[in-house]
Amino acid sequence: MEQQNQQTLTNLVYDIYENPTLIEKHQVLINPLLRDLVATAPAGFEGMATMINTHISNGFKFKNPKIQKFELESGLLKLKTYFQKINL
């Protein structure tokens, strides 16, 4: 995944974490980036990329704002760590 797309994905997820009303608007932008994240995961990082995808996707599925926040926050924390590790 290109670094520009990494930053875009991080920013979009952060936006919906801060303002859950943006979920529907941003979901169409985030889904292709999540697919790219999983498809381009370096060897050894496939599981982490899949876990990030699951957390963020769960944020879209649940309607309870507390669960959405939890899933998005979990995804964001893992996403930042993931990008730090693969961009060394």
C-alpha cells in the first residue's frame, strides 16, 4: 500500500472515530483501501492486516456508538503500529 493511501486510510478512519455520522460517507472510500491493505500486506504481516480490516469493518457493522468507537479505536491503534513496522 502506497504511503499516500496509508495516510488517507488513517485520516478517514480517524474522522469517523471522531464523528460517527461520517460512517456512511467514508465507508465507500475506506473499503477499497482496506482491501488494498490486506492484498499488499508484506509476508508475516498478513494476519495483522486482516485484524485491522476486521476491527474497522466491525465499526461499520455495529449501530451501538460505544461498540463503533471501540472497534474503530482498536483498528486505528493497530493501523498506526502496522504502518510504523512496514515502513521501516
